[in-house]
Amino acid sequence: DVYKRQRWTSTRSQSEAFAIQITQAGRFRLVHVKSGKSTASEGAAVLKGNRLSLSADRGFNRNFKISQSAGDRFELVVLNSKGDATAKLDFKRAKYPMN
């Protein structure tokens, strides 16, 4: 899968951004930065078709719909418990390593 083994970033505004990496082993690392404060989460990632599920080791479980828009970009739609879209993030391949 193109989403795995890559680092991806999404900028929502000048003060909010996300970075994610999904491994071949089915793990993820997600960093969220908002107003200069960062939060990092790690856990299990399951990609089935165009659905991505993230289950953090501590905290959240989230489901997403994912679609490839180009080889270096994809769209991630956040789904609520009913499967309705609540937000959209446009990710592009990162040009720097994720710490």
C-alpha cells in the first residue's frame, strides 16, 4: 500500500497540523500540533479497502475513509460512529523525518 512505509503531513491552518506514519507491521504514529502544543499517539492501524481504522495504545479509536488523489497525496475523511463524515484532511508525502 502506498500509505504504508511513508510519512505524511496535513496542514489545516497556520496553527494546526498533523503528521502520520503507518508501518507495514500495522502500527501508526500520529502527531497533532495545535497552537504550538503537540500530542503524539501510537497504536494499531488496519487498512481494508478504502477504510482506515486507528486504535491508539492509550486513548482514541478512529475510523476514516481514505482516497488516493495522486502518488504523493491522499485525502483522509474522519468518520463518526455512524459512518458519517465529520472532517477532511488532505495529506501529502512529508519531506522530513518524523521524530
